[in-house]
Amino acid sequence: MKKIKPWLSAMRLRTLPLSVSGIILGSCFAYYNGDFNILVFVLAILTTISLQVLSNLANDYGDGVRGTDNEERVGPQRAIQSGDISPDEMMDAIKFNIIIVIVVTMALIWSAFGSGNFLFIILFLVLAAFSVYAAINYTMGDSPYGYRALGDVFVFIFFGLVSTLGSYTLYTHTVDHVVILPAISLGLLSVGVLNLNNMRDIESDIKADKITLAVKLGKKRAKNYHFFLIIGAMLSAAMFSILYYVEPYNFLYLISFIPLIIHLKKIKAAKVPNDFDSQLKVLALTSFLFSILLGIGYILY
């Protein structure tokens, strides 16, 4: 029982809603087009969750053994940092999680494509392998991309484009340009969550030699970048609903703009790390709400 709480903390369950947002969005648009499969949906959610947990465990391990997680870091204490879980135990959990990812991914691909659609099977196997690589190598390995200011690029690709476009393709067996703008919106919001985390940790990351984009930009320009991400996401969504307008329900997602605008005001006034940390959950949950409302707005009629 004593070990359960540290493991749940290491899995960082609060990150899961954002991770499945793209699956929900892509699934809603597939449903709108008459191509929905409940088994594919469940397996896609399980695959995404297993990849997110893998990423969280790998991040805990990578930052823990490098000493990036220390007493100067703001936010929840990590498992290795606290000593509740040893590096060897964490590595065993990472290996076990990779096995889970492989199993659910194979089940997902088989459920979506069967023995046909050979090109799509190969495409999704490659995407799965790349996803595992991205999950592990954010902070692990000899040259983790999270320490080279590349985290934003990977988050945009996987949380936005791959998650939304990929899930849509699982149902429809086509790559449709219609889903690109929603994928861009969600990708920008997801990068915003990472940027918040990085703005919070600028000072401790500099000391740990962890070069994030926020470290490169500095706090002032990182704030401007954050405004670009959130406003860009809002404009992309608005452009999509105007171009593909069907009925008033399509604008249901505008409800999520209210907390986003309030969030931007908070960030403009933010000065100390805790100011940014307090907005992490706000932006993550608002992004999740955005994906649900945008998706539902096209299946209500």
C-alpha cells in the first residue's frame, strides 16, 4: 500500500485528460462522417494513456538521475527525487510499460485495419515506434531532445497532429485535410501547457543545464510566445468553424475561450514560478474541454 501512492504520483494522472483530447476530437469528426467504431475508440484511448504514462515515468527517471529534479524545483515532487522509488524500480516499470504499449497498439491496429490496408498498418507501426521513442527520449538517453529546446516541436506533432489526424484515420482509413485546423488548435494548446511548465522551471532548468525553449527565449519573450500559442489556437478553431460551418452548435467550443482569456490575463501578471504552476491544471483542463466541445459541436444535430 505504501508503494501505491508514489507510483500513482509518478504516473501523473492529471496529464491524462490532455493526452486523450486528440483522440476524442478525431473520433468525433469520424463519427460525424459515419465512421465510428467503439472498440477502436477504447483501444485508441488505452494506447494513448499507456504512452502518456510511459512518457511520465521516463521523464521522472531522466530528470531524476540527471539531478534536474531537486529542492529548487517548483511543483509536485517527483518519485525518484523523493526517494520513494529507486531508479532501478523506475526502469523496470518503464520496460513493463513498453510491453503494454506494444500489446495495446497491436490490438488497435488490428481492430482498425484487420489484415488489409497494408500501407496504413505499416504507417501506424512506424508512428507507434516513433511515439515510444518520443516518450522515452524527452529526458532519457545521451542527448534527450527535451534538453535541446525541441520539446515544443514533439508535443505539437504528437498531441496535435498525430493524435487528432491519426485517430480520425483509424476509423476512416483516409487522411483528410478537414481535420488539420482542429489538430493545429489542439497542438498549440498542448504546447502552451509545456511552455507553462518550462516558464515555471526557467531558473532551476538553467542551473541544471536543461535548455528548453523558454530558457532560450527568457521569461518575457516566453510569455509573448505563450500568447502566440493560445491566441493562435483560438484563431485556428475559429477559422475552421467558419470554413466548415454547418449549424450554430459548431461554435459550442467558444465557451472554452472564456477560461482561456482569463488564463492569458493571469499569465500576463505572472511573476514567480508558483504563478505559472497554478495555471497548469487550468490550461490542461480547458484544452480538454475545448476538444470535447469542438467535437460535440459537430455531432449534435
